[in-house]
Amino acid sequence: MQPATTIWLFTWTSTLVNSEESTAIGELLDHSMIPSSVQDQTAQFTEIATNLAATAKSLHARGWMLGTSGNLSAVVHPQPLLIAMTPSGVDKGELSAEQILLVDERVQVVFGPRAKPSDETLLHLEIVKLRQAGAVLHTHSVWNTILSDLFADQRGLIIEGYEMLKGLAGVTTHEHREWLPIIDNSQDMHGLAASISKLLAEQPIAHCFLLNKHGLYSWGKDLLEAKRHIEILEFLLETVGRTLDLRKRGN
């Protein structure tokens, strides 16, 4: 499908999503007025949106996206870049596929309900572009928040020797040393995106980074890999945190 057609179909169908007559994505796909080419593309978005909502609920259930914290995205179309993005201020445990937004690289919503995309959409777009990622996930667990603060002065922490490291893409041995860089948090998303861009250029093999007193970002070639990375990293961060606590208690 040509890029112009892609932009057109999402802009065209968004008017239907935003109407009072149709609020469910599935209703749009069955609409007799929609050409088959449009149905194919919107069906792809629907599948991605459904998977994002399911992933959000899974991460929420584990305590990694409590309240309205955290955000998720997945690439729908690489050129021009279009990503499925979670909206701002939504409980991830209650997130539905119909709430997912389609956003372009200018952070403009081109498909979905009338809602604001996550404030950190710009960060997701930066990661997608620089890492050729197919999906980006951001969690706010207790352990990633604590360790991002505890190791902030060192600008990161090393995790090594754990078998679980082999769950990260490209890692084949427990002897791997994974550097988890830490960036200062900011409410200036353009400034934060610039910091992330600089970091990813300096750390070409990093699987993630931490925002100080904020949370964890990781990504993957697709949503399944990004979710696996988050699970592996959250496990390792909790293991490191609990080990440090036990050692302190032992002393």
C-alpha cells in the first residue's frame, strides 16, 4: 500500500471512530462502505491494538503499571511512521483496544477516539527510529524505581552472571554484562528525547534504560520481544534489589 493511501485511510476511518454512531473498531471493519484495502489496514491496526491492551493488562496485573502509570506502543506502518499508542491518563488494567490511538511521527492522532496520546509518545518515537524497534514498553515497578534512584550517581548499573540474561535478544551466555544506563527524569519531553537520542548513540547494544525515580524503558523487534525484555529486566532488577537488601540485613 502506498504511504499516501495509508495516511488517507486512517484519516478517513478516524472520522467514523470519532462519530457517535460507531465507537468500536470492529464495527468499522464490518462497515459495508469501507473498501477492502481499507479493511485490511484497519484490521492490522485492530490486531495490534488488541495485543497492546492485553499486554497492558498483563503488566498491570504484575504491579508494573499501577494507576495510570506506564505506556505502550507498537509500529503499525514504518514509512510514513505510524504507531499504535496508549492514551494519556488511562488505567492500564482497564485499557481496551478501542482506546488505542494511531499516531504519526509528529505526535498527531490520525485514528482513534478523541483522546490525548501519552505525554511520552515522543520518547517512543525516538526509540523506534533509533533502534528500528517494532514495539516499546515503559513500566513503573517498585524495583526499577528504587534502583534507578539508588544507582543514579553512577549513571547506571551492571547486571551480570544471571541465567535470565539469556532472555535478552542477542545474549547467549549467563556471563554477559548488561549495562542499564540511567537518565535524569524531566517533564520537558523534547529535552528528554534529545537525552535518549544521545544515550542510544553512545550505547548501541543496550536493551533498555532507566529514568531516575521514574521507570524502565525497553523495546524489541515486535511486541512479543519487547514484552519478553520487560519481563527479563524486571526479574533481574528485583533480584538485584532483593539481594542488596538481604546483604544489608546480613551485615
